[in-house]
Amino acid sequence: MSGHTSIFPVSKPTVASVLQSFGGVLGIAQAERVLSDAAAQTGLTLDGNLDVEDLHRIAAFLSTQPGLPSVLGIALQIRCDTYLTLTKGLE
Amino acid sequence: MSDLRESSERLAEIARLSLGTAEARHLLDELAAAASKLLELPIGLVSVVLSDAQWFAGQKGLTGWLAAVGGTPREWSFCSTVVETGEPLVVADAATDPRFASNLLVVHEGVRCYVGVPLITQAGHVIGSLCAIGDAARKVESRQIASLRQLAVRAMQNLESLPGRQVSAC
């Protein structure tokens, strides 16, 4: 499927938007810890330069973890997949 | 109860259900198929509403990118309304319903008819919606909604008795 973001607008996940989303569930301090730890586990450093593919890797790691991080990771994966699919098409 | 605490407790309940196991996935796909058949609509879904997205934990009849991604951002979700109200939602013609006429799934993916009922845990958390979706406007009979609700209750009983369910440490 080719990308069709011009007719189907979709917001781009960013570190800031993910922190805001996770912070709404965990509180901002815990959200920063969870995301920083997950980034480190996937060989990344949590900063504003992370792109959607990086966030997808972090989400994939989180989705394998127990408890709240798993469902937060699934939600982030879906948001990243939606953005990547509608802007770049399926690989 | 604060929104933060409610949200955390509901999401923790979803995590404890371990819906990603093969056994749960099989049950959820069967449930989605049963919803599709019951409502005589082409798509059946078990949509689990997360903090920021809806996750199609079970699906029947879904095609294209929505099937590949396995969910959507929460702001596009009809099922989010079911979670927020805890009540069934029937949209006979989304294109003429002011609540949903501008929804991207209506405008770009052709969703027209939606029937969803809440999936409620024993602890009282609404984790998502069992729903059926069609691409044409149509009326839904009250007996069909009642049957869908019964199906959702039985499904939650089955899901909560699966062996993979994690036990709360609390």
C-alpha cells in the first residue's frame, strides 16, 4: 500500500508526545525513567533527536515487559506503525 | 478517583489479562468472528482501548493497512466512546451522525455502521469494546445488541479464566 498521508493526516510521534502520553499514565518522572531505561536497553539515548523508527524500537522492547510498560509499548507501536504506514507505505 | 489513577488501574488490568498470548488471540479472533456473524456485518473486532491507541486484539474481516497495523490512534476510535461511557454504542450511519461524520475512518476508510458493547472485567474496568462494523448504513435490532452484550460477558469470563493471566501483586 502506498502512503497517502496527504488525504489521511496522521500526527508524527515524537519524544515529547510520547513523554506526555506516558506521563499521563505513570506521572512524568516515572515516564522519563521507563523511557530512558528502554532506550538504553535498545542501544539508544533518550533525546529529542530520536526518530519514529527509534521510538518503534523502544515500543517493541516495552511491549515485551511486564505490567504497564507492556500496554504503553503496544500503544506506541500502533501509533508508530500508523505513521510509518500512512507516510511511507508498508515495507 | 483521579483520571491518572483510573487510567493506570485500567491499563494495569489490561496488562494482567495477557491478551497477547496465542490462546488469548485465538479466543479473541473467534469472538470477533462471532460478533461479525451476529450483527451480519463484514468486520468484527475486539478493540482494547489503551492510553493512546486502540489495539485490535481480535479481528475478523479486516483488510489493508488497518489489519497490518492492528490498531489506530485512540482519537479515531469509536470504541473509545464505549470505554468512556461504559454503554453500548450504535451508529446506524456514521456519515450523517454529527459525532462521527468527520472521523478519519469514516471519511477515508468508508466506515458507516458501528455496533459496539463494553468489555468489562470482574473488577469493573472497561477494557475495550466488542464490535461489528460495516461499510453501509443499516438499522440494528435491539435483540442483536442484547445478544452482543451477552457474548461480551461470556467472553470476559473466558478471558479472565485463561491460565496465562498474570496475578496482581496488590
